[in-house]
Amino acid sequence: MPVTRGFTGKRRADRARHADRLPPGQYDAGTDWPALTAEATPRVDTAQWTMVVDGLVRTPRTWDWREIHALEGSTYHGDIHCVTTWSKFDTTFTGVSVDTLLEQAEPLPEAAYVMAHATTGYTTNLPLEDVTGGRAWVVWEFDGRPLPVDHGGPVRLLVPHLYFWKSAKWVTRLELMDRDRPGFWEQNGYHDRGDPWLEQRYQGDP
Amino acid sequence: MTDAPAGAWTTGTLAEVKRSDRLVRLRFEVADRVDHLPGQHYVLRLRAPDDYTAQRSYSAASDPDDPLLELMVECLPDGEVSGFMHDEARVGDVFELRGPIGGWFTWSGEVPAVAVAGGSGVVPIVAMMRYARRLGLEHLLRVVAVARTLDALPYADELREYGALVALTRENLNGRVAAPPYPEEVAPLVEGTERAYVCGSVGFASYAQRLLGESGMRADAIRVEQFGASG
């Protein structure tokens, strides 16, 4: 691919701050936290909201707001990466580990994929192994404060090792499946897995 | 979902550049160009000699029928890519481009629609507008364009010629006193449509969704493309 005449990336000195933590093609958003959405921002009423884990599980489970808060809590401290190229370092999210939810629902042996559903109808698919082993959460707090509505508040999925469109905002259901099925952005040109370190941004990327 | 076209990485040669204070209009001759749907975007990637790259997404402003790909880039303070394109890019320069991308925020006349766009958010709407004009589908696409001043509104003349409702918030325009769009101005444009397209900053998108809701547009009929930091 051609070198761009006259381009040296002079802002690169700023990147040195976390150069080893920045996936290819990304830039450090610093203190900004861009919010991108495809659909209208919903107002989710925590008194009505539930979290469902169903599909290929032994026991489909449902938790309401109070019940999910009564589970053992878990915090993620680390980086997040968006396919639109911004990365944000040292974020802190608090909620419950997806492992905790799955322990109670008991995935069947043939479950291999998950479809995350949001209250808005937004969906995103992921391999089951990408939401287990301490790699995924359902979170309601960011930096010690309630998750802002534009960033998925009151509650979103968090899968920080994949591009952030997989961390479905306003999450309400995890559906376990045996076969992969494309969710919203995956049907609209984006990758089925979305690993930022392999730059799996779009359909067709290896 | 429509089967939206998609393209792989290719190169584009800059054929025309037009700069204003904070905007730069770029027209590229793209190798093996795939016709996009109005509303789709491209990724533009810059590469330094040591292979350091920086890439950003930009909506196509051009009608798919246009032999050249047109992008309108807003120069952001400290913008790594936008700054370079605004200050340095020259006719004849070759750039890496990938696209078209995106199957959601597109319109090709399939439903009567209203678009509400703020500032550089008008760009994908301009592609839809040009497409509508070419095919005589203007009655199916109503446009509301919002900006602080006429100078800050990309494609202002074209939008006005199309008959878009142009709402300037800091400047008077033809007897319309500076103000955001009023519900009374927007409601007649929403009537009879089945879908809305909202494009702009996060703050603008939030405002536009409320405005449309007040005019009777169902939330699930609103497609949003928003960009920028939320603070």
C-alpha cells in the first residue's frame, strides 16, 4: 500500500503513552468517550427491566434489577476499543460477571455462540468462549457512577477484549446458540468476532 | 436487511480539493470503485513511511452515479487525519480507501423519509438528496439541516436549492430568526413519512430524536448516525 506523501503521524508522540496497549489502526481518545448508536436512545426503566439468559441452557434464568445487584459483583479495569478507531485506556466498569449468570443457567454442551439482545432490538453475536472465563460482564457503573444513558445506561454488556460494538448497550438478554448467526452490525458489514488485535473490523477480514 | 455493497482496501487519487476555513471537500478517482448506496461511508487511511497508519470513516457525499467519490471532511482541532487532509492533501496524491461500508444508514427511495442532520452530519444526507434529485424522488425525502451559521453548514446552497428546511441557530436567514427547528416547522415534514434519518454529534442526535418524537415519529423508525465525543 502506498505511503501517503507528506504524512508522518506527528501526533504519534501522544501515542507513546500506551503504545503497547494500542491495537493496530487505533488512536487514544484520552479523556473523551465517543458514543455511537444506530437506533434512538431508549429510556430503560429499571423497575421493568430484566436480564434473561436462555436458549441452549439447562435452566433459563431471569433476574430483575434488584436480583442482579444481589449477585456477587465484579469490576473490570482496563481498556476498550471501538471499530471506528478510538481506544480508551484505564476505564473502570462494575456489575456482574457473565460467568456468574451462566453458572446459574448452565449452558448445554452444544452451546457455542451467544446472541446478545438489547431492549431496542439491537443484537450482536459472539462465540461463547469470548464471554466466559472472566472476559465479559453485565455492567451498570462506569468510573464509580451510574452508567450514562448515552453509553448504554442503566445497563450494558461489556466484552472489552473485542471491538466495543459487541458490548451491547441496554442489554436485556443473552441467548445461547449452537450455530453462529449474525447480529445487527454483523448483518450490516461488520465482523462476526471483532478482535481488535487482529483488526477484525469488517466482514471479509480474516 | 438489504444486501448492501461492500468493498475491500483500494486506492483513490485525489482529483479535486476545495478548502474553506474548517472544511475540505475531496473528490477521488477510486480504483475498482464499487457503487455505494446513499448513506454509506468509506474509511480513509494515511500511512507514514515507517508503516504507522491512521484511519477514519467519512460518509460519501456523492451520488453513486458520480464517477468520483466525494467526501466532505470537517477539520477537527488536533485532528490527525482531518488536519492532514485539510492542510496538506494535494491533487494527485494517492490515498488508501476502503468501502463502501454500512448497511443500516442508507436510503434509496424505498420508503418516504425525513432526514434531520446537524453540521457535518448533512454529508450522508447530501448523497441521498442527490440520488433523489437524479431519479425524481424528491417528494420521498424531506430534509431538515441545522447549523449555527450558513458558513458552518456544508452544502448550504445545494440544501436550500433542494428545498430543505435550513434552521440556523445563531444567524437569521431570510426572515427566519435564529433558532433551532420548531416542532411546528418539522411536523409537516414528518407527516406521511415512514422512517427518519438522524445524523450529527451525540448532542444533536439526542435533540433530533426528541424533536421527531414530538412530531409523531416512532422511535423504532429512527435510524441514527452519530459521532464525536460525549464529553
